[in-house]
Amino acid sequence: MYCKKCGLPLEEGTKVCPSCGEPVEEVEVTIEEPQTEEKTENKSFEDKAKETFQQFTDTEDKTNDFDPKDIENNKVISLFAYLGILFLIPLLGAKDSKYARFHANQGLVLFIFDLIVGVVCGVSSAILMFIPVVGVIIGGLVSAALGIFTIVLVVLGICNAVTGKAKRLPLIGKFNLLS
């Protein structure tokens, strides 16, 4: 504590400054943390989108479960797992690779998901076409959204495979169909 008038250092509990006689007011000092970008509520759309994408792609990482030599030797073949029926290439071409098998499993799950999406979109489009204009718009938007989502999963899977990561795909990657 210091005297507001003369600046003399004061002991705690002093009521009057011994130097100038100024009454001492007790002032509670609070120190505010500087606001970081994370704490501000006025984040830009780009920052919010990056944060959301980061949360979306923050899935279980099993990379440490695999031999680094296995990963290095099977990165390229593992990328085929995410290209539809080509999930069979790493499954059959690298039979002894646990890393390739992990990505083949992720690719198989993605392939089945894509088939289900195709059937659901086809059936819903057939049903919604009987509702003039609105049905076609809704069916088209749903089909487009699911198609974009599938493409995002394909890109994430390929990126993980070629960079030597064994990360599960968001939302659908938790299923193990290949033992």
C-alpha cells in the first residue's frame, strides 16, 4: 500500500499517512487476465470454422499401436482404402501389415456408409419428388450435404494414410469390421 498523496509506502492496516496526514483508503485491487483469442466471444467465422473442424477431426489416434517400419512401408498402398471398392487393395496387397489393415477397415466402413447414403438419398428423392419444388430442393440439399460429408471423410482418410497416421474417421470410424 502507498499513500495516494505523497507516495510513502504504508504498512497494512494504516488509517492515516504518517508523513502527510492523508487518510488512507483501502482499495481492493483486482488483476484481470488479458483476454486471449480463445476467450473472446467475437471470434471470426474463419476462427469458429477452424475450431469446429479441429474438434470434428480430433478422433482416436492409434498410430503408436503400429510398427514405424510397417507404417513407412505401407503408406502408399493404404491410401487406396478410401477409394470405394479399392479398400481391397491394401487388404489383399499388404496382408501382413496391421497398418494397411487398419486403413482397409476404415475404408470398408466408409464404403458401406457411402452405399447406405446412396440408398437413403435415392429412396428419399423418390418419395420427395411427389412434393412439388420443396421436395426436390430438400432432397437435393440432403444429398449434396451427405455427398460433401463423404468427400471430407475420403480426404481425411487419405491424408491420414499417407502421413503415417492411424486416426479413426470422424463419426463412423469407431466400427471394426475387419479383425
